[in-house]
Amino acid sequence: LFDESGNFILYSTMMGIKVINLYSNKCVRVIGKEENVRFLGISLYQGKVGHKKALTIEMEISDNPTLRRDTSDPTLFCTAYKKNRFYMFTRRDPEDLKGGEGDRDVFNEKPSKEEMMNATQSSSVSRVSSNAILHTSFGDIHIKLFPEHCPKTVENFCVHANEGYYNGHIFHRIIKQFMIQTGDPTGTGTGGESIWGGEFEDEFHPTLKHDRPYTVSMANAGPNTNGSQFFITVLPTPWLDNKHTVFGRVTRGMEVSQKISEVKTHPKTDKPHDDIKILNITLK
């Protein structure tokens, strides 16, 4: 990349962006060396800032920082390898900017999965609730949660609910006199993931069994494959004990669960003919 005078050439290296004087054949500056990144695309802006009004000689020679700010300030725009940001370099130093104008935003990149997991683990206590209300297109279902017995399962459910993950999900699998299942964003029964970006382990507790109707339990594809799907039984299902994690009980709205379980479904897929949706979930 040449500057507008043609006297300098700029190119990226592993150590930053070098500025070479073509007449002296010397490197006069290395830009961005402290960033510790590999710059790729670079572009240079050297235009002079326009003024609404012409400056007088007195204004030009004055020591007014506001006027100096409007003078030509070449700016180098850069992208870097595996970085979601772009970089801008100018001739001004950070201390030249007053009133917080020069504060640098270093949090403008998407966090990594490890950073997201650390943030999730550090704030897990405040993100767990003991009660939830499923607002469905058939009515409200009130659920008591058990964070003390299955903390990770309840945390997964509550965080998903708080973030609106379940909003609009349909009850994709309904078996009369058995259960109603939801929590799959694809609506096929094969989708969904946990708040940690995959599957997580079962959490069985001796006091939480499928020994009564209206039990809230995690759907899975085998041991330790919990994601986001869950189901509500409409009768005792003891054969599911120690196979599916029980994390809640319906306390109100049993008639809504029962009504959903009685809708007409496709005989091969158990999917209702008409969609029944979770509108949103309230945590208390």
C-alpha cells in the first residue's frame, strides 16, 4: 500500500505494519507491533477534514486543541487474522484525547466458548429460580423446580427460559395418556442443545421419581445426553426412573397439560395436527 505522495510503502508483517521510506530505503515506523496480531488487509485514509467556515490565519496558528482536532489526521484501517474487529491507527496519542474520548473498547468481540462457560459458571446461583410458568397457547402451566436436587438441570432450563430460547417452541411429541414433549427449536424432536453448547449429565435424586402424574423431566437420547428438550407426564411412569432427570412438578394448570395430551396427532410421528406453542416462560 502506497501513501498519496508515493514516497512511502506500507505492508503487513508478523511484527506489525512496516512503513518504508522508498527514497532512504529505511523502515521509519512499525505500526501495531504491540497488538500481537497478524494484520492482513490494510487501507489508508489521508483526506483533510473539511470546514464549514474558512479558518483565519490567527485560528490556524493558535494553540486551540479543538481546531487541531479538525486538521488532517491520516488513519490506517486494518483487519487481522481470526479477529472479528477492525483496527484504526492515527498519529494522535491516547493522552491527547480528553474527557474519556480516548477510552479503548476491548470488549467488542464475540466471547469464546470458554469465556461464555466461565461466565455461566460464575453467575449460576443468581440465574436459578424455584418456580416457572409456561404460558402456552392452551393456557398456563405452573411448575415447581428443584434446584437443590438437580442444580445443573434447573440452571439449564432457567437460563434458556430467561433468554427466550423456548419462546415459540411447539409441543412436537404428544402421546395420549403418557406425556407431552417440547423444547426443540426445530420442532422435529432431534434438535436443541444445553446452555453450555452441547449435552450434559443426568442428575438423579432418590426423592424425585416418576411416581405421580404431571412430573417435569428431561428428554434424552440415552445416558448423559440432556440438551433442551423436556416433557410433562400425565400419569405415573415409574419405568422412566433413573433414565430421565426429574427437575420439576406441575402445581397448577394440570388441566392444561391434560388438554394438550388429548389433541389429535399424526399416528407415525406423534406430532399434533395443529401447533401448540410455548408463548414464553415466566420465572419466579
